[in-house]
Amino acid sequence: MSYQAPSERQAFFAQHGIRDVECIFPDISGYPRGKLMPAQQFAAGGELRIAQAIPMQAVTGDYSCDPIFPNADPDVRLVPDYATLKVSPWSSVPRAVAIHDCVELSGEPCAFAARSLLKSVVARYTALGLTPVVAPEIEFYLTAPNTDPAHPLTAPAARHGRAEAGQSAFSLNMLNELAPFWDAFRAALDGLGVNADTWIHEVGQTQYEINLLHGDPVAVADQAFLFKYAAKEIAIQHGLNAVFMAKPISGEQGSSMHLHQSVVDSSGRNIFSTDAGGESAAFRHFIGGLQTYVPDLMLVFAPFVNSYRRFIKGSQAPVNLHWGYDNRTTGLRIPVSGPAARRVENRIAGADANPYLAIAASLAAGLAGMDEALTPTAPLAVTDSGYDQAHALARSFLPAHEQMVHSAHSRRLLGDTFVTAYCAVKALEYDSYLSEISAWERRFLLPQV
């Protein structure tokens, strides 16, 4: 149901005994922010505002003083997408949740808002009579509570009282561990309308991957946003942490958010395939766009210092943008499929990336490739390893930040205002990181220098 009419919303609230509504939106990191609003006021369409700076709040809670942000810190309106109105599965009292857009008082979308940016990229496809289709694969860890951030994360105790020791990749037995969490989490996803496909135990200790079904990019990003919110809240209720850091545990596998992408025309035909079923020119150009522009957008796919710990040769994470058929060593993989399902899997983004921004950046790069008829490199054979090729992605945060700051391409694809604001916030977070002394420094420098 769309819940566009106040009477529909009132009936929904009465049916479920809803008292309040979580009016949320994704900030720059994909973290839910917003306000709690009385259900009756929400049903009546009451106006809700929030400071314009909040969509660009840093993970530290700080705000950038870059001139791109108005000194007056004006308000933006929070406009609900009523189609996202659901019963909150994590609240201790009946409560609803709805995703909102950040809209300037003038009526323009807020240039700093992640959901608005994704909508603007999708609109470019729409103007050409095209519709992008996206499906993310999201990896995360379940860990024991971590009350002291100076201590490493550890695996939680399972049904038999012992923590998982590893080597349980794709084990169905280990999927049955922590069953109370999984039962509650799956029920939460069903209630939120998150369309999950397969569930697997990944390579790391208590690391899991859940694939979301393909669909409209904004709707899928909404589902990924709610997926992460629900995972964290339900995990806490069961004495666990749901961890979406790209590299949360030393010596364990990193966590990714692979993005499967295709494009259909107004008739629903996949434009990556010809009428005869072969690869189309658009398919190759889309890959060429990703190879050309993803390096300038790396900070979106790997937004934190920790993100770059994931890109290690031989670790099931890519180190370059080579592409190949059914080849998981490449940054861009083409799964084996029929013509209707031909797609490009972008394997660069970490689980820590904002799903709205990662999808927007990948689709913008692919569209630019089609617009400019960019030619990709030759594909690697399935017997070739992408790890034998040069490490061509940024090795750490600073080079990625510098490349995006000075890139005319990133500003053309994502907007000058957004890129300036995004990079300013990321610089603020990096300065905060530099202010802390790490365990490595204490371990090696304290006794020897």
C-alpha cells in the first residue's frame, strides 16, 4: 500500500497500535538520522524540518566548516516516502519507520543528501528511456559485544557454548548457530519488505552474506539501508554486534557489498544483450565507464581509513579494475547467465559504503561509459588471476581522497557541490583518526624508539 491518503495512514496506525514514527534518512555514511514524530501528526502530513548540515554529519559527530556549507545552517524539510512506511521491528513499543528525502525550503532536493543524489543519477537513465536494475550482496560479521574499542572484536559463543573457530565457510551447521538472532532478523526483514535471496556463511569467523533481490536502484538502496539498521538493532537485542566495517578483524576476510547491475529499455529488454542474445555495444561501454571513472570515485566505494585494509591480493577482494567472465579475482565480474540476466558485478565497494552513494557512483560511471562509447580492456580469462596484474586501486585513504578532490570527472558525475562537501567531511574524519594513537604504535614504538 502507498499510504498516500491520511486515512490510509491513520488506519495503518490504528491497526498496529502505532504511537510514534521514526522519520529517518541516510546521512553521508548511510547511518539513519532523523526525528521521532507522533503518529497522528505524521498521518495528518505534518511538516518536519531538520538542519541542512545533518545529512553531512561525520561519523565522529562533527561538522565541516568548509564554505560549501552555509554559515546560517538553514533547515531542510524531511519529506516522507510513504511507500516505505513499515512497522518498526526493533522498537520495544509499537512504532513505525519511514524513509524521508531531504528537500530545501525552496523545493529543490538537498545537494548533500545521499538519497537525492541516487535519484538524480537514476533520472539521467529515465531521460534516455532506460531503467537501471541493481542487486547488492552484503557481507557482515556477528561478534560478541565490544565494550572497549581498544580490544579487538571476537566471535560470540554459539549454541554449544564455544565460539566458532573458523573454516566454516558455506557451512549450513554454522548458519544454524545463533538461531534466535537469525529467526528475529529474518522476521524483521520480512516485516520491512526487504527482499532477501540467498543466505550463506562466508569465509570469516561468524561472517555472513545475504543477497538482496534485484530491482529499482532507489528501492534497493532503501532495503539495504533498512537491512543494516535492522541487523544492528536486532543483534543488540541478542547480545551481539552486527559489524559492517570493511576489515573489522585482523587476519580475517574483509566484508564487501558487491553490486550487480544491468539496464533495461522501455520494453523491459536488457540492453546489455542484442536481439540475438550476444553482448551489445552498451554492455562493453558500461564496463569501459566503470574502468575509466571508478578510480576517481574510489572514496565513495571505500569511504574510511579502515576500508583500504580490505584490498589485499589473494584475499577475495579486488586490487584493480580488470574484468572477466565468472572470475572472482577481478574488480568487475561478469556472472554466467542468459541474455536477459546479463549483468556487471562491481566488486569494489565495501560493506561500509553508503549503499545510496555506491549505487549512484557505479551507475553514473557506467552511464558515462555508454554516453561516451568508452572501450574496456580485454577481459581476463577464467584461468587468469586479477592478482597477477598491477594493484591499480588507491592503496590508502589519502590518495583516494586527493584523487576525488581534484577530479573533474567526479564532479561532473556526482555534482560539484556534493563532491566538495563529501571530501570536506572525509578530511574531517581523517583528521580525527590522526589524533588517536594506535595499538601498533604502542606495541612496536614504545619499546624500541
